[in-house]
Amino acid sequence: MFHVTLRAAICAALTLGSTAAAADSLRFDLGARPRNRATVRPFRIGLGGQFGTVPGPDGDADYEPIVPGELHLGYTLGSHVAVGLGGLAFAGAATVGATRWAVSGGPFVEGFTFLGDRVQPYAQIGVPVQVRFSGDEDAALGVLPYAAFGVRWWLTDFFTLGASTRVSVVASEHFLVQDRVLPQLAVPWTAGLDVDFHF
């Protein structure tokens, strides 16, 4: 009787051990997404400035420098993907008879990875949309899709400094950047810096 009871206890212990191991294995397989600095602090807000050249007032042969500034908001969805709103800016340009004002912003999606613990290369595509208005002209829309490549350095657990380059194309009749009116199909190529706070 004792041997039967001991055998039953051993079998029960082995069964419970196998069940616990299987549960641990399942938790490992279905566990949390891979962790990195961007997933630990998924929200970000930042400012960026891009320096480049755009067609000047004399046409395509005359290119002038610009330094557009913008606000951006982002959220990390997973270990390699983020989305957000970028190109958030306000601009004004003098036109015949009045100053033309514009408010811009639009969605972006970003893919990224990490080289080590603090270096974060990324690629990003976005579609800023702009509403232009003034006192004596009808409101109009502008669209400036872009592709960007860059890298962020995590200087602390919540602050990054980034460098990037961006190619855009004016997909509307005009698009205001700072005090410049870009014509349709203009292709500004810019490079600049970003600072972001992550939380």
C-alpha cells in the first residue's frame, strides 16, 4: 500500500512538473515583445529642423536655402515599428496682394532597429497635408509626401539627438515651406537634426 501511494505521489509530482514546464514554455513563446529603449518609452515628442535648397522666385534654375522647422509626435507600436504625426508647422509667404498663411501636418510610419543599446537607425515615410489661406484668396490644400532616413542617439533614457536626410515631392499645385512657395513637382532634398523627449 505504501509503495502504491509513493508511486502515485511521484507520478503526480512529475505530471505537475511537466505541466509547469509546458506553461513556462508557452509564456516564453507568447511573452512580451522584444524590449528596447523605444518600447520601454513608447511616446515621444520632438522638434526638427531641415536645411536644404528649393526653387527660388526666378524658377527652377535659381535655388535658395531653407531651414524649415517642425513639431512631431510619435508612438512605438512594436519592437521595430512606430507611427505618428509629423511636419506640424505654421508658415507664411508674401504673394501678390496679401500674405498667404499655411498650417501643415500629417501621418508618418517608421521602421527602425537598434545597433547596440543606444544607436537607433530608422526609415520613415510621411504625407504632410497643408491648408493655405489668406484674406483675399480661397483656401487651398497642399500635399508633400516624403521619404527619410536617419539615426537617433539615446543620450539618456528619455532624450535623443537625431540626424536625418529627407527627399520630398510637391504633389499639389503649391506648398509653403517657411516663407517659400514651392511649385508643383518641386523635389526638395534636405538634411537636419531632431531632438526628442521619450516617455
